[in-house]
Amino acid sequence: MTTVGLALVKEVAMAAHAPRFLYLRWPFGHALGEPGNVAQQRTVLHDMLSMAGNAQRPGLVIHLPYRWRREVYPSVPDWNMPSQVVLAGTKEVA
């Protein structure tokens, strides 16, 4: 079973040898996003599910480019379509 972790401290996740994870520079306790910001939370969740389905190998680390409280997140139009952010991240490390 493919697993994907969500890390707020990149060095800790790398030291733990997480098989594949997404990294965000957000405040502790808010890994999925701001309280009440459903579009933001769904975007991060969509990215995680996309990574699970599109990661070619274990050991991938993708830094999500989102900025805390400075972005507008559209709703996820189709949960079956992969995240463009994750696809771009997998191409950068390939």
C-alpha cells in the first residue's frame, strides 16, 4: 500500500525515512491548512492523494509551493485528475 506523509519540518521527515512525503512551511498544528479554510484543506488533501497515485518510486519529497494565508484556493474540480503541483514536483525529481 502506498503511503504519503505530510511534513512541516523537512529534516525530521527525512531523518525518519518517510517513503514519500509532501512538505509545507506552515505553522505547527495546521498541516492541512487554516481552520475553516475548506478550499485550502481540500487542495492539500488532493495533493496527497495525487502523490499516492502518481509517485513512481519511494523516497520522493515534494515541497508544496503554497504560502500561509497568502493564497486563494479554488475548489478541486475533479478528484480523479492528478494535482498539477504534484505532477510538476515529480518531474523535477525524475
